[in-house]
Amino acid sequence: DGGITQSPKYLFRKEGQNVTLSCEQNLNHDAMYWYRQDPGQGLRLIYYSQIVNDFQKGDIAEGYSVSREKKESFPLTVTSAQKNPTAFYLCASSIQGEEGYTFGSGTRLTVV
Amino acid sequence: AQKVTQAQTEISVVEKEDVTLDCVYETRDTTYYLFWYKQPPSGELVFLIRRNSFDEQNEISGRYSWNFQKSTSSFNFTITASQVVDSAVYFCALSEPSGAGSYQLTFGKGTKLSVIP
């Protein structure tokens, strides 16, 4: 079955460490997105990529980095520069030019 | 200004009551799409409905119904005869063209619905 896989579901890291969240899709979608969710804040766009080897900053990109070396993969690195990294992170993908997104099941990151 | 406003942060209803979740959006595009998603405690986003800007027909799906009114830029969601399983956070979202043939999805802050047995 086609879909988006985010791993791991729960992730714990010590303050000051970089951590990479995985997002893989087998839907052959061109575009991929990372959102962050905090209580009462809805989902906010971190980064998005419309094509391999290209990506753009979203609304809250500071302290994050991404890569898009393969169409299927769009990993997100939460760096030590991110002041409040504890959050729920959702990855999504879409066919270029279409408005519907498919979401992964999310990764809950806790920094202690 | 927010592009998608869900004014109700939290709502509590007693089981079997009807409840309406409000959504007001803002866009300059003539072509856009509106969505409702449900997020149960497990965290995944469950797609409920998509509406394009040219289709103002209201839609009913079982106990769920949606009222789209372009004149007031609103896309409200009603659950009839609510059940405990309806307890979740509900998000309204707006998809607009963002250039180069792509669309960008913007979410409201969500409404947490609690249905009390």
C-alpha cells in the first residue's frame, strides 16, 4: 500500500543535540512538506520541497534543516539552534499541481 | 491576519447533541480549496472533506455536514447527534496556488471537541 512513513513515532534527545526525523513516501509524489504542531498553535510549515535537490523555507524554518536527495525521502534535522524543539512533527506529500496532501502519522520529539 | 480562523478553541457537548465548528478563511485567489481534518489523540490527520471554490453546494456525509458560504468566507462543519468517538481536534485548512503549479496548505489553529457521555 502506498503512503508516508515517519519514523520513529517517539523520539527523545538531550538538549544541544541535533536529531534527524525520517520521512519516506512511496506515492511517487513530487512535493513534500514538514509541519510542526504545538498545543493550540495548529500546524505550521517548516520547509517544503517541490522537486528533488530543491527546497524552500516555510514560516518557521529557523533551527531546522532539510535535504531532498531522493524523490522518496525528505528528512528533517532539528538542530541545537532550535530554541523549543519539543513538538509533534508531521510530514506530508502531494502531486505537483494538485491541492490534496497525504500525511504521515507523525513523530513526537521530546528534548530533555 | 490569519488566513484560516477557527475562533472556537475548545468545545464540550453532551453525547447526542449537535455541534457546529466554525471556520473563516481569507484569500485573494479565485481558485482555492478548503479542507477539514480530524486529529484523534493518536495524532494522525484524518481527511474529512475537500471543497473547491467553485462549488458552494453543501455536503452531507452521515452525521457530518458542511456549509460553504463564499459571501462570508466561511466553511463550517456540523456534527449531528455527536458521539464520544467524535472527540478530537478538528482542523480547517485552506489550499491556495503558490506558484510554479504548486499549492500550499495553511491550517487554522484547530478546535478541540470533547463529547461527554
